[in-house]
Amino acid sequence: MIDMNGEMKELVDRSHADGWSCTVGTSDKDGQPQLSLKGSLMVFDSETLAYWERAKRSALENVAENPKVVVLYNNMDDKIRWRFYGTAEVHESGAIRDEVMARTVQVELDRDPDRLGVAVLVKVNKIAELSGTVLQER
């Protein structure tokens, strides 16, 4: 069971403000990896992460080709490091896109003044520490 409530939700949701933009790992259909910093990453609900994809470059292309992703939360001060493994889906319009945009930190929205971005949801299947210790799994 995945349940990102309490401390996990609080820390992930304020990661950008704390100076720890999360890193999203994607790969294309051939397995070529890509890492992208996402300052808008948030806990969407107890088992789903979300972010505002404003750049719309290779990370978005990769998710369309291969929806399996990993998200790294790395808080250097408190030495809290989590990997979230999941499956991504893109929402180019509609209520989910609007909700993610409304919940996105202002500094990220300011970088997308025309609001051309899309919402990406990541249904989390496993959460592990950097050591490999599994904290939660579906």
C-alpha cells in the first residue's frame, strides 16, 4: 500500500521552497535515460505525485514513449532521500491539469506565463530509501 501522508507529503510539497528540487528520471523507448529537475513536484494524493511540465522537451517525450519513471527527493540538510517509482500519465487539458496548475508553486508558474504547460501524474508503485530499503510498495 502506498500512503504519502504526514511527513512525506509535507517535505515533498515544500521541497522547492527548501531548496531541494526533485529529480525525475525518464527513459525513451530505447532505454536512453534522462534526468530533469522539477521544482513543481507535489504529492497529488496519498498514492500519486504530480508536477507541472512547462519545458515540454525530452522528459515529456520520454513519458509518452515509456511511462515508467523514478523521482528522487534529496534533502541534504536532514539527510532524507527517497526514490518514488511509478507510472506517469500526461494531462494536456481538463480538470486534473487545472488542479495541478492551481497547486503549482508560483515560481514555476512564473516561468510559464502563458500557461502552456501540462500536468503529469505519477502513480507511485514503490517508495525506497537511497540504501534500497523499501518503505512502501503496492
